[in-house]
Amino acid sequence: MSDISTVLVLGAGVMGRAIAQHLACAGIETTVFSRTRRTLDTCAGQIRDSLATMAGQGLASEADNAAALSRIAYVTDMAEPAAKVDLVIETVSENLPLKQKIFRELDGICPGGTILATNTSSFDINEIACAAVECPDRMLGMHWFHPPNITPGIELIPGAATAPGVLDVLEAFCLAVGKVPTRCANAPGFVANRIQMAMAAEALKIVAEKLATPEEVDRIIRSTIGFRLGAFGPFEIADMAGTDTYLAIMRYMREKLGWDNGQAIALLTAYTDRGRFGLKSGAGFYDYDEASAARVLQLRDEFLARRLALFNEENSERKA
């Protein structure tokens, strides 16, 4: 498991085709499996079109695209490639019995050194691995984000039995193909979708309560918190705003909206009780000295100024 040079992608849908495209562009010999030739033909056409678009935008050369296309094979029988690849990435729909069935099949075909990864966005890894794989130490979650050929982040989620070496190898592989991997615990929704679905739930509730239209919600998010989240994570932003400010807002929201945010309030209280108010006190979720605090503020202004230029350009395109 020390090196990964060949990958089998199971599924030729939106995620599978874009993952295959990214891997092939990164120099990985990639095989895409689907049960129907028609689906594979559609997948191949979409990859060609996507690469042509990138070339048209100056993001890739015709020679690079030709090389990438030569690295992708398409099969309706997964047995042969599964028997010799280094890594399998499953990307079928969020159907637990179907995923379990697929990995039972793979377990009987793939050599012991093959890493088995599921692109599930929410399922407990143990429910797949322990129910479907005889040796669950080689299986884990590898959660890509749409569109996977562009979005840099990948969540790596070990199951209870996943061998540490498997996680190390897959993390190194992600870095080698230009991705940003982060290990996270095995829990429903993992990290990104737990946060994303909480935001989506509030957005839906706001529309249901007729407080704003979908268009207004989207405009507000793009121009405020979404604008900042392109540069900083929620804890970095909290330190800039002040944990004491966050605590006051959280308490008010709990009182007025009945939010179940007791754990958040308890954590914020623990920080504020110790005088960790964020940048303004030299410590919050992160620690700062005078130089690092000044640097954070400088980077904030530089990053957001660049995003403002892009935001204005995108806004013009939306209005065109």
C-alpha cells in the first residue's frame, strides 16, 4: 500500500466522472466502471467536454488533455480491473444496501493490498465496512465534494477497524494529486455536511417562514458569511469577531428561537471565562502574539480584497 498509481472508480455519474477526470489529469491510470455502456459513453463525452472547456480557458493544454484521456479506461465488468488496482473509490448513490453489496463483491475480488474507499457523504463507515468486508482494516471513507475535479478538500474518515497505515497512504495520495485532505471522525454527516446541512436547514426554515425568498437568502449568503468563508474557517472568523460577541448572540438566539445550542454556549463560556475573547485579547480558539494578530488582520484584508474583486466580477456576469 505504499504507492497508489492505479484507481478504479465505481460509478460514472456526476461524482464518478469528475473524480476520474481529476485523477487522470494528475497522472493516475484510472478505470471507470458502470453496468451500462450507454452510461460510460455519456461519461466519456462529459469528460472530453470538460477538458475542452478547461483548454479553452487556458487552464490546460491540448497535449495535457490528450494525455489525461489516454489514462482513462471504461468497463462494464469490474472484476478484471478490481483484481489489480491499488485503490477503489465507490461513488454510487446514497443507498446503504447497494454500497454494502458492492463492497462484498469487491472483497472477494481485490487483493489484500487494495485500499477500498467509499465516497459516502453521510453513512457510518462501520455500517459499510463491518457488514461487507472480511478485513475492514483496509476500508475507509473518502468524501470528495462537488465538483470534485475543482473543489480542493477531501474528508478522510476511518472506520473502527481502519489500519493507521491505510489512512497515511491515502492522505499522501490526496496530497500527491493536488487535494487538501483532512482526517475526521466517523459520525453522521462527518464534518462538512453536518455544518452544511445545518445551514441548509436554517435557510429552508427562513424561506418556509416567509422571512426571505430563496433568491434573497442566496444573495445574503454570497455577500456576507459565504464571502468570508472562502478565506477563513468559522473558528478563525469567531476569533476576529470575538468569542464574547458570539456568546451573547448564541444566548439571545436560544432565548428567542429556542435553538438547541447548549453545547455551543458551554464551549464559548469556557473560553470567555478564561479571558480568551479572540484577537482582541491575544487568545481565543487560537493563540496570538502582537505580530501574529497583526498578520491575521493583514491577511484578512488582503484575502477579502481579492475576493471582493472576484465577487464584483461575478455579480456583473450574473446581471449580464
